[in-house]
Amino acid sequence: MTRSGKKKENDFFSRVYEVTKIIPYGRVTSYGAIARYLGSGRSARMVGWALNVCHGRPEFIPAHRVVNRNGLLTGKHHFGNSSTMEQLLMNEGIIIENDRIINFSEKYWDPLTELQ
């Protein structure tokens, strides 16, 4: 690990990407749910940072399927324009109104319970 902690950060980011890649089509999860699954329950913000920088990666990371704990599209500005995230989710059958997933509890995917 470097003095700046980059190796540790890159390992965490890679783990975030691996979980994010298995979120099923038409389902969503939260930053906190991914953090808890990875054993870092207080690292929801770090999950967000990882997803904010994943767009340049060669493999597809469905970061649009990760929202805040209330179903808000808080990361929408990291998708090129403010409507891309919403459009991607709507294409998967998720209902959104005023940047909030209406059917959040129905579409919510928790890796802690789903990946046992």
C-alpha cells in the first residue's frame, strides 16, 4: 500500500464494482447496503465515490442501479446529464417521480440477504 492509501482505496473500489455488477436488471440498491455487505457499514459515501469514477472503466458497471437509502437519485449528475440515470432506470421498469423511485421497496435489492 502507498502512503496515500491508494491500494486500499482501489481494493475497496474493486469490491464495490463487483457487487454493483450483480445487481439484477430492474432492481436497485443503496450505497449503504453495498457498504454493509462489504463489512464497512459507515462507508456509504466511499461507495458513492467509487461509483462516481467508474464510468471510464472498460467493463460496464450499472452504477445507475445504486441510489440513496430513500430511493433518491442523488448520483444523477455523474451520468453526463441529469436525466440519463433516470432514463436508464425507467428503461428497466422503475417508476421515478421528482428524482425519487416510487416503487423503491418493491425494487430494492439487498446484497446482505440476496447473496448468502
